[in-house]
Amino acid sequence: MYHPDAEVEKQEIIKRYRNLLRLWKPRNPVDRKVVRKAFKMALEAHKDMRRKTGEPYIYHPLSVATIAAGEIGLGATSIICALLHDVVEDTEYTIEDIRGLFGDRVATIIDGLTKIKGIFDQHTASIHAENFKKILLTLSDDVRVILIKLADRLHNMRTLDALSHEKQLKISSETIYLYAPLAHRLGLHAIKSELEDLALKYTESGVYETISRKLKESARSRTRFVNKFIYPIKKALTEKGFKFEIHDREKSIAAIWLKMQKKEVPFEEIYDIFAVRIVIDSPPETEKSDCWKVYSAITDFYRPNMARLRDWISIPKANGYEALHITVMSHTGQWVEIQIRSRRMDEIAEKGYAAHWKYKESMNMNSRLDNWLDRIKEMIESPDADALSFIDDVKGFFFLDEISVFTPQGELRTLPAKSTVLDFAYAIHSELGDTCIGAKVDKKLAPITHVLKNGQQVEIITSSKQSPKEDWLGHVMTTRAKTSIKLAVRAEKKKFAKPGKELLGKWFEQMGLDFSNSNVKKFLEAGQLSSIVDLYHAVSVGTITLRDVKLFAARNVKTGRLNYVARTSADGSPTIQNNRNIHTESKSSEVGHGETTGKSALDYTVAPCCNPIPGDEVIGLVASDVAAMQIHRTKCLKAQELMTVHGCKMLRVNWANHESISYVAEIKVIGIDRQGLSNEISRIISNDLNLNIKSFHIDAENGLTEGAIAFFVKNTADLNDVIDNLNIVEGITHVTRVN
């Protein structure tokens, strides 16, 4: 509990301001004077304001400015903007006041920060999608807007304890969905890792605490191992005359958890909990060769795993990251990852875009980070008006690895991993993509759907008779290709618009429905089509018939409103309808059968994406245009997307204790094959634990077995009983829950 004390708070504010100056280390007295003016303005503007913690509000802008200066490495302009980033939004000061006191550039950045501050307070998908686009528009204006916003979000995540559980989940979901990927793409590795760790702390607190505790417990033995491991390396590099730093870097908790899930192994089986980092003092003209000399020195003592050699010095990552990664076998039989960097490379790796920009100016260099920013701008300026598709494209673009392929003339082109021949064709020219019928990949013929690999050479084959097809969209990864295909297909579909519109109007008239814009829009949404052009095209080619209009009209008569329910859910999977109720109370709700006396009843469905069962921590999500609530696990990635992008309202819900209701749970079993194993598994589930099996599938090959088993449970206790009992069966090595 925070207890205000005016004198203590005054001293703390001065202390925090001096810490900001210490980290920033201003060289120009003029800059120091302007920053002090901004600090005084922020202090005056927020003097009567307090945060949810009870602390003076000025602590927040001071902390954001400190992160911007110390952890990102930004300069005077950014520090001024960080100090003033909430002034226009929360006080009577205007952008013009800021412009008059601090100039156009500061005013522009603060205006950008003010515009994106309330983005996640809206409640419809289109508003969220358009605002997502506005965030990225700031990249084309001044990337410092995004960098300061990331500093703002990091401090908010560090002080999230003061908020309600619902707000913690919502803010954590936004952080995982948008801010952590942005930090990753801008090269801010440390900030990206901390954002992910803090989000995990609130979305899966049990997992976070367990991994954190195990890291602390193993810290001493890990330190002893590292000291022994690096001793011969330090000695050799010193003898060779290198000036260097060498230390170990612990993997983030979120990264460890992701690897545990991906590999389906416990914490104890993750070998790369840490990495050894070597940073050498080397001038730009010799840093590449010096890194390889360090590699040579290391392999004099330890045998490398060539399959895990990563050369990001010759071709840096898209976010500007440069380093040489090798994995070697220690004398104890443990694999150890070693990262080799120059001082410049290390600064770019830690401080991302800010450091990249500094070296770009001093060394007259360009990087793939600039290319990535150019491609983001290209996405934003795309004529494609489908904002939700834009989000899907950009979201994927944040996470994808990249490949480098060559034109017939030897020109290097960078594409997202899993790009196809079509992606490559459209990357060269839209006309080349529209007429592409195949390619020669490394001199061998390949279809347009062929997935390209790193280092291949591609020659496109075209035909004047070829034209884009709608199914091409399922075979491309890049936004440029998707946009070009959509435009071409839409132009073709427009030819059907007039006859389709006339026919649909006749059908509406036959059913006694008003052929108004609002009714057509509702019919469009019911059919889950993305545009009016798609609707009229579907009518023209017979995909939508008079029967669909009859069903639509019948539902209108039955319910008194137009509410035709589509046959599938938004992601294309069958919608699970549960004829149960959710009991809405003042703060939370209970899921399950029960009396509704004194409570309002809402229909709900259990989300198929995460398949929650009683005992799981869950939330209820309600879209503005849907009556039923959907129940998700709190850690569900789809739920994070629905809250962040589609603006679904979140309700806190609890499971009602009703033993009569059964839910489907699924597990994956891996082990050594032996006779009678399948019978023993089914006996434990059916006879010993008295649970009904829904499906049972096991494959055995080369002495190994892998199976997927679905069964009915009342709650997570039943599921855990199954996992615990199967884990002790002879031959079974892993049993994990399948979402």
C-alpha cells in the first residue's frame, strides 16, 4: 500500500530526474537546458495527478524517458517527447503549445503518440484494424513515435500489479500481439524479451513462477559450469591479442516456455537455457574477419555442430541483427551456444533501430532493416482496403524468418520464409506475377506453388494467356503478391456485379425483404463474404442461391430481426453450439447449468481453438455484433487477437461445479513401442479412471510410438489424473495436453 509523503516524493522526483541525466550523459548544454524545460512542464502539468498505484503521475513520464535514454539509446528530442507524451492527452496543453515551446519535430512526435494512445479503447473490428494501420503509419513519419510508445508500454507492464486481473489480461494480450513483435522487428531484443516475460507473468502466472524458480535454483551450478567452460577460450583470445568481453546470457522465461512447448519436453531437458556471448573490440573494416578468428580459436577446444552454425554477419537479419552463432559440445557432453559479435554489432543487437541509425549515418551504410521499413510502408500504401487482411499480413510479417534468393543475373532478393515462385515473380514486377506459369529453380522446372529455399536461383516463365486466380492467394506469403492478386481478381469479379445485384434484388423482393443497404450488409455478414463485389459475384455464379435468401428471411420472421447465422465460424471451423447458460453477476460469471433466478442468462460457446475445460483459467469474450459469449483459456493466442484487433469485450468468468457436464480433452503420447502398450493405455483411461474415450489413434514406426487420444472429462483434475497415470507406464516418455 502506497502512503503519500510530499517531501519524500519531492526527493524521489529529483532522484529519478538525476538518474535520467546520468544514463543520457548529455554533451550539449543546450540539449540539457531544453530537457530541463520539458521536465518542468511535465511536472507542472501532472502535479495533481496520480497513477493507480497512488504514486505521483510524473514518475511515469520520467520512467519512460529513462527507458528511452538508457535502454534504447535515444537522444534529446526523444527524451523531451517521452517526458511530455501524456501532456496533450491528459492536460489543457495543446499540440500548438508544444510546437511553440519545443519546435515542429517534437510537436509531430507527440501528436503521433497522442493519436495512438487510445487505440485499444474501441469496440469494433474495423476501428481496431484501421488504428493498427495508423500505428504503423508513424513508421513512415518518424520511427521514434514507435520507440517511445514501446518504452511507455514497457513501464506500464512493469507496474501492472496495481490493475485489476481483467485489465492485466487485456494489456498483456495487446503486448504479446502487437508490442513484443514490434520490438523484435526494430531490433530491441532485451525489451522484446522483457515484454514477453511480463505478459507471461499475468497470462500464465503458474508457468512463469515455476520456470523463474527453477532458473534461480540452477543458477549456482550453471555459473560453475560456465566459468570452467570459458576459461580456455579467454586464455586463447588473450594470447591472440584480442580485447573482448565474455559472459553468459540467460534465455528469457517466455523463450524457455516456448521451447518447452515446441519440443514437448520439461525444463530440465532444455539444453540452451543460457548462451555464452563474446564481444570483441574491433574496427568496422576488420570485424567480420576477427569474428571468424574467434570462431577458429573456440573450435580448437570444442567440436562445433555444423548444422547449428548461423552466419548473420554476411547476411544480417531483417531487424539489423548481426552476429556469428555457433553451438559446440562441452567436455561434459552438453551443447553450448556461443554468440560472437563486435562492439558495434552488440550495440545494434541491444538497442536496435536507434543504434543502427547512428552507425548508418557514420558509416554511410544501408541494411535490411531499412528494406523492412520500406516494405512496411509499401503495405500501408497498398490500395487494398481490407483492413483486417492488412493486419493478418503485417502480423505474419513481424514473425517470419527470411530467405535470400537470386535472380538469373545474380541479384539478391529477400523474401519471407516459405515464399513461393509466385512471391518471387511479384517481388520483381506485378506484370511478371500476373503472367507467371512456372519457373526454373536452379535450372530445374518448378510450378508456381513451389516453395523456395535459401540461396536458390530463380528464373520466371510467363505466358500472355495466364491471369491471376483467386486460389493463388493460398500460395503466396508476401503482401505485394496478395495485393496484386486481389486487385486482379476483384477487377474480374466486377464484371458480374450488375447481373448479380439485379438477381439478388429480385430474390429479396420475392421474400418480402427490403433491398436496402442495411439488409444487404447483414446478408453479406451472414454469408461471411468480405465485400459487396464478392456477394454479387457469388450470386451470379450460383454460390449463393434463393434458398440462402429464404433461410435469411425465415430467421428474420422468427426472431424479429435479420440475424442469419453462418454455417461456420470465422476461422472456417464448425461452430460449437452449447445449449447452456452463463450466469452474469456484477463482476464475474459462472459457466454451466444452474438456476437463473436473480441473474441474466447469456448463451455461450466453448472456443474450439483452445478447448477449455473446468479447472482452466478462462475469460469470456463478446463481440459487439454477436449475442453469444465465447469461452477461451486466458493464454489462448486467438483470444489475444480477438481482444486486441477485433475489440471483443472481455468478461471474467468462473466454471460452475456441475458434474453432469462432460468436456472433450485430448492428449499426445510419445514413447517406445512394445506389445500391449495400446491396451494398457486404454485400460487406464476406461477401466481405472472410468472415463469414456472419444477417439484413439496410435502410430508405431521403427520402434517408436506416437498417439493422439481424446476422451471426456469433468474437469482438469480428470485430465491430470490421466497424464499422471500414463507418465508412469513403461515405455511412455512424454504425455502432453493438446489444445
